[in-house]
Amino acid sequence: MSIADPIERIETARIGEIMIPLKDYPTVTPTTTLREAMEIIRQSQLVVEGRKSLPRVLLVLDDHGRLKGTVRRRDIMRGLEPRYLVTQPLNYRKKLFDVSIDPNLSELSGDKVVNGIREQAKRPISDVMRPIEIALDYEDHIIKGVYEMVGYGLTLLPVMKEGRLAGVIRTVELFNELCSVILES
């Protein structure tokens, strides 16, 4: 935004003015595999206000462009856990990574783990995607975006315009707006 007065800026700024347009944000479909999603995240680069960053979240759209969910990098990593480990109790799985119990991590020997991860990478994103909890409207005030992100503990929210997905807003865009208000006053 180019409004010089920080008070006027905070009173008039809208989500649609600072969001990342859908055309600029990486998307996948529910049938995209975890492996394909990893490639998309790795190759994607966002440029916002001259700053480059990698996406931490992918949007999951159906064949008609409707938003079905999101998938974070950590969701993908969780989805890669080999099937033979997923069936074990969580305490057992954590112990496998405790070097003080087994300095060699013998249960996690090479081929078995790598093969298990590669097999899981064939799973569809729909197995690990997160449902949409809330979306913002293009005309919503930026402060509403701050409250919704903080309240729901999210780092990205979809932005809707006239009932259709228009883009996303991340914490970084909202934080930068708040910095402008606080630091430029």
C-alpha cells in the first residue's frame, strides 16, 4: 500500500490488497502424490515485494478449481512415515530416534527406512491434507486476518472474492503491514 499515514493505512487496508493472487501460488489436486507435492514445493518460489521465499503450504484444488484443503510441508513429512512404523505405538516410534537408547539407531537401518519412505511417497495428498477451517473475504479488513490467523493458529488463509478462491494471505504479509504501521509511525 502507498498510503503515507499509518493510521489511515490500518483503517483502510484490505486483505485483497496484500494477498498473493491464486495464479502466483502453487496448487495441487487431491490425487497429487506426496512425491509430486515435494517437487512442487521444492521448485516453487514466491516473490512478494521483491522478497523471495519458498511456500510452506500448498493449496489443494479439485478439478473445477474449488479449494478442498491445504497441505503443509510437515503434513507431507508425517505422511512419509513408513507403514511398518505407523502401526507401532507413538512411544515406540519416538524411542527409535533416541540416540541415548540406541546410538546406532539399528531399527532404522538404511534400505528398510528408505524403501518405506519411497513407498509412502506414492500416497495421494488427500491422505494428509488439512481441511479448510476458515477463509477470509477479499474485502475483509487486515486486522480480521490477524485475529483469524492467531485465533486458529494458522500461517496461511485462503482469500475468497465473490464466492471464488482469489488467493492466499500469509502471516508474513500481515506482519509486514503491521510493521509498516508500528515502525513507520
